[in-house]
Amino acid sequence: MGESTTTRFIKAPRSRVYPALVDGQAIAAWLCPEGATSRLHECVPEVGGHLRMEITHAPGPDGTRLFDLVFAELRPDEAVVWRGSFVSDDPVMGSEMQLTFTLRDEADGTRITLRHEGLPETISVEDNERGSESSLNNLARLVEGGGGP
């Protein structure tokens, strides 16, 4: 199992970034890396609540991944932890992973750090980091423009 850490500066206060980490429509808008599409199935933003979403990277049955995550930790304006897996018959893809988003103040904005642990072996760390960078860029565009939830 792999892991990766990605950080990005966002020109918005934590109070504007945090809601985009727990609002289903916002998550569907920013989590998808460039070139992919998403479809939100469920989002219950409370500890123990589920986030179910599919991301399509390419046409065909192998191009779509459905994941089922649980909001494991919610600390308003500080951190969000998602824990869960891709829905798959493949035991490697279905293994548990954890995504931890931490927010800290930085001059004129927020430093967000995304730590991805338990990354399935079939997804390279490099590909995951590229996807995470793209997602955090989308998040920045969403909240910097005031278009967040």
C-alpha cells in the first residue's frame, strides 16, 4: 500500500475552505481531477456518515471508480478525515484507505495538506499525486472565487 502527501496554498480563509470539504455538491465539483467527471451518490457530513461518489477517468467499465468513504473525523476549520475504499471485487482495490485534509493559517490564506494512506498498489503514487494536485487546484478555484458552499 502506498501513501502520498500533497499541499497547496489557497487564497481563502479556513472558514471558507472547510465547508467545501464536507458539502457533497462542492466535493463533486472539486475532487474530480482534470479530464474526469464525477457523480455524487450520497453525502452525509457527520462522523460516521457516508460519502459515495463515482469518478470516471475514461470510457468503458474500467474507466469508472466508485468509492465509499466514511467521515471518520470532522474538526471544523481544522481537519477532515475520510476512511473507506473503492467498491471493487478486486481485493487490492477494495482495501481500506484514509484521506486526511488538514488546514492551517498562512499569510493571506490557508495551507491545505492532503495525506493519502493505504493507496491501492494498482494506483501509482505519482499518478495519485498528480490527481491530488489537480483536485486541490480545483478546490482553490472553487473557494478563492467565492463559489464555495
